[in-house]
Amino acid sequence: MRDFDYSAPTSVAEAVRLLNQSPGAGRPLAGGTDLIDQLRLGRHQPELVVDIKRIPELNVLELSSRGLRLGAAVPCSRIYSDAGIAQEYAALVDSARIIGGVQIQNRASVGGNLCNSGPAADSTPSLIALGARAVIAGPQGTREVPVEEFCTGPGKNVLHRGEVLVELRFPPRPANSGSHYRRFIPRNEMDIAVVSVGALVELDASGERIKSARIALGAVGPTPLFAREASSGLAGRSPTVETLTEAAQAAQAIATPIDDMRGTKEFRRHVTGVLVRRVLEECVQRARHPA
Amino acid sequence: MAKKRVVSTTINGKSIELLCEPRQTLLEVLRDNLDLTGTKEGCSNGNCGACTVLMNGRPVVSCLVLAMEAEGASLETIEGVAQGGDLDPIQQAFLENAALQCGICTPGFIMSTKALLTENPNPTEQEARFYLAGNLCRCTGYDKIIRAVLDSAQRRQAALAAERQHS
């Protein structure tokens, strides 16, 4: 592996300072499951790797009446081991459980998954569906970005040089709501999504009408996509097969998939429709019958 | 070249200090600096699980950990599984069920199995298969491996029951 220096600061301010003073590019290290492979391949050639796992704010995992705070370095296994989070933010836990195998889940963080900004990232559609916001620290202070605006292209995002993702903030789960994430892969596990869908559905008190919904798509565009119109079109409707099929068609309309070894455009567009419908059905089930 | 640094860590119960380069992975340091060659290098990109070790009790792939990150951690490798001259029940079950062919994946499977049985002492076949999804066997001898894992669970349960009777 190409030579680099290593530092493990214990505060956000120190991490930001290190990332900005490094003469070549500095690179934050969380679980390393993407970064260390990329260092080996020479895709990133930082002078300095800044291990952010010793910073308390990046290890926060706090569920309260104000919502969820998820530190950017918290590994997937800590997320799905928390029964409260599984109940309140089911889509996030669905994602955390299927990223890599157990060895990867013990290291890989949702924050890192977002910053790696892969179009098929398994946690990003869930973050978008759940309305998460990214809290970013940099030399000019902190700023917040809704997750649907975070990724700007494959491997690209809104982080400027020297900025670091500190945490993801989720609003409280709405009453009578359910969320779910599902992907299509040809295997049972350990694979990259061909298409993936995350969604949140909020029902009214009767459980018969949709109050609001958020649908996000993965692996069918250069970034994970928030299906804005498919989502808003569900408000006020009864969650019948016809309604959910309409939402699926609206979601298919924004998909711009590519042909590759994992699937053709036509196949991906088709699977987008199927998955959106199934994920919405599961959200409705979860909203009506909380675990 | 970046300066070599001292890392204090615990490996198989022994506190040690290591001198390593920031760019060295934990896998490299285990094998090349410490001569703990029971941990195998397979793909070196986190897919195969051959280099699985336990870090603070949890399985990780040591090819995707920098040695520097082991500062203050407790590590367990295949060399620490047998107690004295006695094989661990997991190792015994792998032997008796002929759960290995070329053997390169075996240390990784045993480390993952150890973590599985600590978390879930009595897994179903499906739970075992999902937990071990991050360990690949290129000889494709999965059935015997899974049989050995389920057999290990029974052996451990029996050993625990026997211990309880004696105490």
C-alpha cells in the first residue's frame, strides 16, 4: 500500500484542523471497509488518514423523543443490535443488516456508506425515506444538508475539502407510520443491489388513508434518488393495490438506470416498479401492526 | 516515508507493543511482523473472510483494518483458540466432520463460528448460514462446514451442561 500518515484525533475541531493542514489530501477513516480497499487500489492517495472513531460525537447513538442521532462512525452492528431503533426506524435497520457480512457490519458505518456515495449504497435510500439530515463540520463551522441532496454523482458529494460528516439526525417517527428497505440481488446475501427501494408511509389514525410517504430508489441513477412525485402522489389516498401501483409507475419514471453486468436498463426499470409496490405494502403493514 | 509508530494492543490475552507503519494492515502485521500466520490472506479486499479475527470480541476482516487502529483493542486470532494442548470444541467438530478441504478458509470460519456461538449458542442452520455468509470456501465444502458448526454448538452445550453438573 502507498505510504500515508495516520492520526486519531479525539475532537471534531482537531479532525477538521488535521484534514485542512494536511499538505496533500487528508481522508477521514471510519470503518475502513471502502477506504482501505480504495487506498490499496490507489483510488485515493491521501498524505494523511484521519481516524475519526475516537471522537465522541461520531459515536453517538441516541434515540429520544426528539428523534435519532446517529454518529457518522457508528458501525451497522450497533444499529441493528438496538431494539428501540429497530422499532422506530425499521428501514435503517433493514439496511444495516444486509450491508456485507457480519465482519463488514462490525466495522462499516452508515455515515461512511453515505460519504462513499455509491449509487447502490444500501443505507442511503433508507436515510432519505426517513428524512435524515447530514450534519457536516468544516473550517467555517457546521452546516446541515438533507440526505437527498448529499450525493452529487457516483463517488461524489457535497463535502468540501476538509469537511467531515459528524452525524445523521432523524426526525421522530410519525404516529401510525412504517418504514422498510429492500433490494433485489441474485444471491441471498453479500451482494450489491441491482435495484433497491427504501420508503416510509404514514397513515391517518384510522389506518385506511395515507397521510404522507417518502420513497427513495437506489442503483437506478448516478445517485440514490428521492422519488418526490411518487411520494407526494400518495398523500390522502387509500393504500389500495391501484394506488401503490400508480406510485410504482411514478417512481419508474424518474429511474435512469444503466446496463451493466448486474442487470439491463429494462430489467432495472421493471424491478423498480415491483420493489416500490412491495416495499410500500410492507410499510403499510408495519404502520398498521407495529412489531 | 511516514514514521513507524508504536501500537499497544492485546493479542490472545497477551499485552504487546508493536512497531508498525501506518499503511500496514492488521493482517500484514499479524503475519509478517508477529509470525501469526494462522490468519490467512485470501482476497485482501474484504470479500472472502479468510483473514477474520476477533477485535473486542467481534469478527472483523483484518485486511480491512489498519494495524494502527488496534491501539487499545483486544484481538483474538486462530492461535488463541486451542487452550493449552486441547483443541476447542469448534476445532474438534471441524476435524471430525471433515469440514475442510484445502484449509485456507478454515481459520476464518472457526473465528466466525466462535463469535456466532457466543452471540447465539444454539443457531438454526439458516442462522448459521447467514452469519457465516462473509466467509467463503473456494473448495465449496459448505455442507460439511455447516454440519461442523451445528455440531460445535451441541458440543459446547453439552460441555456447559457437564460443567454445571460438576459444580
